Amino acid sequence: MRPIRTEGKAKQQKKKIDIHEALKEEGFDIGYTTTCNAVRKINKEAKEAYIRQEYKLGKICEFD
């Protein structure tokens, strides 16, 4: 599957309707329900990943 163009969406997030419309514009003959089912399946399988970072004391400072 080709990547979906985000066209400036914040944090590259799209709603299901946006994904469906983008797929239709790309020429795919796909229904909205099928799009929703695929997004649901992908979200269910997605896992978050974290990279633990360790620095020597006094070398790095982070704050929010």
C-alpha cells in the first residue's frame, strides 16, 4: 500500500474520513466501512515504542 499524503495535517494525523477520501482520490474503489475496518485493525496491532536514554550527570538538561 502506498503512503497516504498528509498535506500539512498536524502531527500527520488523519481522521478515517480523510483517509477514505484520500484513497478515493488515488483511484481506489473502496467503501468507507472497509476503510474503517482496516484502520481499526491497524490501530489494534500498533504498539508504542520507547527508547530509554541515559546521560552522564550534568551533560544534558531537559524540561517541559
